[in-house]
Amino acid sequence: MTDYRLRDLHAELEAEPIRKGFGRGLARAGELNANVVAACADLTDSTQMSLFKQAFPDRFVEIGVAEQNLVTVGSGLAAIGKIPFVSSYAAFSPGRNWEQIRTTICLNDRPVKIVGSHAGVSVGPDGATHQMLEDVALMRVLPNMVVIAPCDSIEAEKATLAMASDRRPNYLRLAREATPIITTSDTPFEIGKAYVFWEGSDISIIASGTMTYQALVAARALSEDGISAEVVHIPTIKPLDAETILSSVAKTNLVITVEEGQIIGGLGGAIAELLAEEHPTKIQRIGMRDRFGESGDPDQLIEYFGLDSKHIREAARNLIKQK
């Protein structure tokens, strides 16, 4: 394994919602820079923006259930030199206010930090209406927009602090449920960088967000089968770290992408576009295939939709057989 000071996958890993890392990171960003401000659409506790609200009540605005207003207020705050973070469920932001994000933020290149929480099927019982699966595609297509999907709460905290110093519009994708913490305080994070979390030579498994853990578990299982899988973690889906991705693919010449969202326009689409232009390679995309989610237990949904480590392992073995 590449020495990125990851946690021992053989041990029982602590689990924590990724959004808690965002909450800590935002509070810390507020301490470091008085220009950091925040606004929420009546979901302050759920998105973990409550920590910032408690620490800096005079720099926090409760917008209410008005997501279109949420991002336009953010654009206005950015226009006067503030560093605004605006949060809601991803189903509502960017799901309900994409046009306002496009026109008031991206067109004017305002450094608003849009936080979409409760993304993916692991939202669970809330069902298809709240299981936002299209957000990466929606945000990736916007000019000037940076798209970030951290793998755990520690990386989410680092990403939030990095976003506060980034002068571009940013989108941060967060999950709801507690997920394993696989990184440490020493694991590097930089916007625009990808990281090889597990070295291999037979196949590249490229993953982001909650799926990086599943990819690592699959790689460990594949090693027991005599298959050397390389896991490339993509915390920044846009802009892609083409150099790291292409370096891995040049070794393996086989690719699986894994994401907790639509493969059309998502991470899988981004990797397919890159490879088509730079290094044509056989690729299989694992994710949601042109369908909505369903209500259920989060872990059961991950398995039901074929996003767990078992399905990644099976896909890798089948792809290698076809080589």
C-alpha cells in the first residue's frame, strides 16, 4: 500500500458521518479568517453548520426553505469580499437552484462554497426524492466550478479548510450516514489532486467519496485472489488529476470506476472522457445506471445497487478475464 498513513483496514475502523468533518472544518475556517461567513436553508443541524452558527452567530444567516435565495445571497456576499459557505441537502442545492448557481455564481466566477449534504443512496429511508444522485453531473458541467467528494470525515474537514482559501466556486458533496474513517491527520489533501491509496498492477479501481472505502476493501480481497488492484482515490472530481490517473492506467490498462451517484456525467463519465482522449482503455463504470434510488437501510441499498466491495471485486475479476 502507498504510504499515505491510512488506517489499518484489517482493524475495526471508527465510523463517523462525513458531514461532521465539514462542520468542524467550517468552524476552524471561521477562526482562521473573519471573512468566512455561512448561510443555511433551514437544515443547520443536519448539515452540521450548527458549530459555525454557535461560534459566530453574527456571521451566520438562516435563509429558511428558500434554496434559490440561499445561493444568490451567497453570490452577493462573495461580491463584497466575503467567503460564503451555503449548505442544504444536495437534493435541494443544487437540485432546486441550479440556474441561480449557474448565473449568479459561476457566470460571475464568485467564490461561493456550495455544500450539498445527504447525497447518494445511503440517505436510506428518505427514498428517491432525497437520494441525490445527479449532483456531480450537474455541477461538473458548470464552467469555473470545482467539485469535491471527500472519502471520510477527516478528509471533509481538510477539504473545507482548503475551500476557504480557494478563489473559485466550489461544490462539496457530503453523505448522511456514518462511514468508516480510512484516512488520518497525516494523509495529504489538496484540491485538484488524486491519490493512490493502494498500489497494484493488474487493474485500476478509481473511486470517490464513500466508495473509496469499498474499493479498498475490494482491493484487499482481490490480493487474496492473486490479483493486484490499484486504488486511486479521487477527492476532486473537477478538475481531475489527469497525471495521477493516467500514470495508474498506463500500468494496468484496465479500469473500474466506482461512485455513489449516476455514472452518466459523474465520476465514471469524467474518467471515460479523459481516457477516450488520452489513453483509450477498457473501462467498467460502477454506480447508479440511469435509475432513481429507493427507500431502505443504507447498507442494504449499497449492496442492492451493486456498489459494495463484493460487486467491485466480482467486476474486477470478470474484467481481467476479458483482458
